Amino acid sequence: MDNKKNKKNKKQRIRPPFWATIAFCLISKFILFFKGRVKFNRKKLKPYKKDFILIYNHYSNYDHYLVSAGMNFRSPNFVLTNYYYYNKFLAKVLDLYRAIKKDQFKPDTLSIRKMKRAVEKKAIIAIAPTGQVSIDGTIGYLSEAVVKLIRLCGVDVIAQRSHGAHICWPKWRLASRKSKVYVDYEVVLTKDEIKELSDEEIYQRVRNSIAIDDYAEQEVKMNKIKSKSLTAGLENVFIRCPKCGAKYSYEANKHELVCNHCHNHIIMNKYGFLEGATTDDVTFKNEAEWIIWQKEVLKNEYFNTPNYKLSTKVNVKNNPHHERLLEDVGSGVITLTKDRLYYEGTNLGEDCTIEFNYQTLVQLPFKLKHHFEVPSDKTTFMFLPIDNQKVIFEWVQLIDIIRENRENNGN
């Protein structure tokens, strides 16, 4: 009888084993020691040992290490995208650490129930409300669904805020970088305030608490960045030239970017800001401003071109046989027009046309120079461009534009 009870309790265990928490915390501190110069200010976190939601601004791929090291041997349950579970070894580590798997940018009631059950057991939930890493060091799309989660859990909400994480480890980088990163904490909501405040007030508190602008702060701090190539990877973000308008035309070399069409020459200085090599060269101060500009160009192009179409040849991955096994399932063309988002090609050896409802999409999960994902009701398809990997970020920005237009029009 006792053995049955022990097995049942083991299955229902919510929080990570303490030895695993210690191990991951020490590993995180070790990695951060070599990857950057990180300083934590835990003053406002000290009174909180368990039973709260930790939200954090998601500005780098090292944020999970920042959370683990910053929590200092507390045991958070990370809420993570199912993308991480396609790696068998990593999936076992995450299961050990009691991470909660969540489908990105679509309803996922199972993960919500798991989060609710975890806080009922006095656990700590660690979640990045924006869902994916910021591409430019500013806050990305934040769904209002975060308010429902906070009300459902009914526990205090603490914000972990990294300053300089994007400057040190931008999502687009292809070369290692080192710079100063500062992490602090803020009490965003108490359980009593959650009962008293409106949905809009809760949403604004959450948003304001993690809306760090890394480049605005960098203009004041001017922390130096050490790297053998400061610009490596930016050529996959800059899909349009501000001087000649050419698309996909930039190549990076060490600290420089050059348009292979008009030879516009740009240099990134040791503080991460962009400069023209000569007075004739055209640039923006940083990639955040560049991204805003090219998004406006794409927006005008999309709405002012009667027969707008974006088509990309792709290989396709999916998980038809096991939820944790990503397989090559076919190849073809994915196309977006003003009326349709669809894939035509092969799937599991058969010719097919798969329709997606992009009027329900909020964002496309993506990895530069590799893939973008399109979630559907039942599954998620991963598309890997064949001929032009730089088109990935154009797809990402285009879906952002369509979502913003839908929200602005109240649809």
C-alpha cells in the first residue's frame, strides 16, 4: 500500500528535485561567467521563496540561464515552447526540471491547467509573456491572455528584468559577444491587487514592467561589446536597403555590412550602434530603427499592391508519428496573398494543399537562417526555405503587420 502511495506522489510531484535546481543554477552561473559580465540585484526578490509567477523580458537565448542563476537555488517551473522538446536529450532534462510545455501563439488549455496546478502546490512559474526572443531589444507582441493567466493563478507576480541582454546576445548574432548585463526585480502585482484592478490595469502593469529598451539604455551606459564580428547575422534581419531599396542584398564581414547592389557601407561600432562608412552611406542608428522602417515599407507594399503575393520554396517538417519527433514530411511552396495562406506540395509522400487561417495567427515562431513555423489548430508545420533563407524575417514581419491591422480594425 505504501509503495503505491509513493509511486502516486512521485507522479504528482510538481516542483523540480532540489538537486536538479542546484545543478542547473550552478551550470547557469558557470555559463554566464564565460558568456558575459552579469550582475544581479536581488533586493526585491529576497522575501519571495515560493508561490509566485516570475515574468521576464525575453531578449536573448540565454534568458533561461539568467532566470535560473537569478533565482539563486529557488525551483521555478519554466514554461517553454514545444520546440525544445524535439531534442530528445533536452526533453529529458526539461522533464526532470518539471518544465511546462506550451504551444506558441495558439490556445493551449492543458498548459494553463498545469500552471494552475503548480501554483496550487506553492510552486514558482517562470514565463516570458511575449513568447519568443525580441529581435531588436524592445518588447514584442504581448497577448492580453496573460491577464487571464494571472487572474486564474491568483498569486503575486514578480518581474525579472534584464538590461543589456540584447546588446550582449542578440537573437540574430552568429558570432559570440561579451558585454555587461544587469538584472533586477520588481513586484508587479500582489494577489490582493489582482482582485482589485481591471484587466487593462493588470495588462499595463505587466507590459510596463518588462518593456525595457536596450538601445535607449545603451545610449546612456555605453557599455563596450567585445566580439570578432559584431554584425555577423544582421544580414538575415536587414531584408531591404535604405539607400537603394534592394531586397536581401546585405552581406556581413566582421564589423561591417555592405549592400551587394549599391555598395552602401555600414559599420557597427564597439557600442553596438550603426554608422555610415562615408557621408554618402545611408543607415539607421541601430537595428531597431531599421526594422521599424523596413516594416513600414513592407506594410505599404502589402496594402497598396492589388495582387500581392509572397511565395517561398520550402522543405517541411512536422511530427505526424510522435509529438516529440520532428520529421521531414515533404517539400513545396508556401504562399501568402491578401486572401489566403496555403502550402502546395507533398506531405508524407502525397500531393496536397494545406490551408492556414492567417486571420487567427498572431506571430510566427522562427529561427533566422533556418525556419519559420505556422501553427494550426491541431499541429504546427515548420517551413525551411530552400533558395533564400533571408526571406524568413519578411514572413515574420508580414504576419505582424496583418495581426496589427486586424487588431486596429477591431476584427
